[in-house]
Amino acid sequence: MSTSNQSNAAAVRAFRVLETLAEASSPLSMTDLVNALELPKQTVHRILVQLMDAWLVTRSADRLYECSPRVRMLAVNVLMHAGPAAARHVLLEQLVAKIGETCNLTMLAGNDVVYVDRVETEWPLRMHLQPGSHVPLHCSASGKLLLSFLPKDRRERVIETLPLRAYSERTITDRGELRKELTVTRRRQLAINNQEHLQGLIAIAVPVMLDRNRACAAIAVQAPVGRVVLDDLLAFLPDLRLAAEETAKTFRQ
């Protein structure tokens, strides 16, 4: 085999490792990867070392592997700028035109929520955030929603390590209380942020479902309490769910 072909084969195997880790609902062991890839253990180990050196894969203290924050940010950037992004943006624009408040599309990025896209309202009183901005998981509507849909083991790991900083007097800072909130959130497929991140700002979020059990993103609407109350936003819940259904189709293309 030529040097060029060997390099190509190595690149494909490395991509397969990343792909396998990305598709897993929780970090994988060496044995898990060897079985999934059907490659020799020595080969998988060599690839993992190279990926860890490039900060593309991380390994926990109990020797479990997962994609690094660098890879997760790459995935978010692709979603922000790839072809279907334009269709998602149009859906947000239509939502904002109907509701009259700022709407955004968010995804998980480690222990934060990242704005993949955002359409601002024309009202002068609003919170300015650009696509790529991050907000905390435990006190944002999108964050609580996406956290609630994580597989149980992964969700529990995040809850245990999440710094539950108080951003306002309404922020949930107790892990037991957060667990209860997430249970309710997942059951109703609706998350509410009642001034938990910023005093005076409320929001609701619904999931963008890849299938019955997996949420790949969230669509949220937020507004200042000086202009609306939660019931005003909840009145547009059917519109949010319809936009989420249409957005889900763009992730399946």
C-alpha cells in the first residue's frame, strides 16, 4: 500500500472512532470501541492516543473515552453554517414574526448551551446574544430542556459536576431540586425559565426531536417581564412545537 493510501486509511479509521464516540449515549471503554469498530485493540489504542494528543478525544479517570469540547464546537460550527442552516433560520424568522419576541435554536456544548442560531425581535428592550454564545445549563430554558433529555447516566454525571452558580434569586442551586425540575421538564417536553438566569427575563423552550426519545436541539422564545408574562409566551406553545417539528426535518436531511 502506498504512503498516500495508508494515510487515507488511517484518517478514515480515526474518523470512525470519532463517529462511534459521537453516536454513543455515554462515554465508551476501550472494549466498547474495539467491539464496535471490529479493529484490533492495538490499532484502536494507537488511534485514541493520536486523537487525545490532538485534543479531539478525552479520557476520564475510569478510562472511558468521549469526544472533546473541541469536537463538539466543530459540530456546532458546522450546524451554524451548513446548508440546512438557512432553512432553520427562516423558521426562526417566521416564529419571531408571529410571536413578536426573540427566538433561538440551541444545542448542548459540554456543560453549556450554545446558540446555533438566533433571530432578534425589533423591540428596543431585548438581550443581545450572537450565534455561538453560551449560557448555563441549570438556569436557562434550553439548558434544562436538553439536560432533561440526556440518557440517565450521562445526565446524572452532568448534574453531579455542574457548578450550580446562582445568577439570580430564582436560580436552582440544589441538585435534588434540579433533578425534580428535569423530570417534570422531560415529561411535558417544555422547559420554563422564570428569571432564573437574568432578573427580568423569562423564556420557554421545546425540544427538536430526532426520534421519540432523542432531542438534538431546542427552540426557545424569550422576553422581558416588562412586556410579557409567562402565560403570554405559553399561548404560542403550538407554534413553537410546529417550528421544532419542521426544524427536526432539517437535521434528518
